[in-house]
Amino acid sequence: AFCHLELGDIQKADALSQEAMELTAENPAASRDQIGIVEFFRGVVLVRLGRGEEAIPLLENSWDRFFAFTPHEFTWRERVIRDALAVAEAAGDAEAAARWKARRVETAQSSTVR
């Protein structure tokens, strides 16, 4: 889905990311981190589609299930923070924006300390 998104085929990315969400939900063997990655990519697609309010819970879940445990230098960690913060600010959700800003600061500080 993400490759199609980056190539500009947003409709295909939308269909594939939705299908991945459904397959993950049906699979009892799907691990927490796998679910988090699928939610992240679905959230990114929704952001690109202008459906930020739908993306916020998926990005939050992806943080809790995967990104909170990744090294602070992990590039995708920065992407989820950036996208979620932009969506929260655009939606006027001050509480969510504050959470994502704190995550951004903590990630930046931890990355420079090492």
C-alpha cells in the first residue's frame, strides 16, 4: 500500500491498506507490532486522503503497539509523530497535539544524547 501511495496511486493504496487492516483483524496470529505497522500505513493513507480524523486513532494505536518501542533514531518514528501532530493540529485537538509534541521533543532529545 505504501509503495502505491508514494507512486501516486492513492486509490490502490487505499484499497490495499484497508484490505491489510481486515486481514490483520481476522488473523489471531498477528502480533502486536505487525498490527501497529498496518495501522500506521493505513493512517498515513488516510492522512493523504484528507481523512485525518479517521487516521488519529490508528496513528495513536501504532504508537502504542510499535513505535513507542523503536529506537528514537528510527525514521518512521519521526514520520508517525509528524503526521499525527499535523492531523491533531488541523483538527483543533489540543490534547492530542500536546501529546504528539511531547513525543517529538522526547524523541529529539534522546536522539541527540546518544
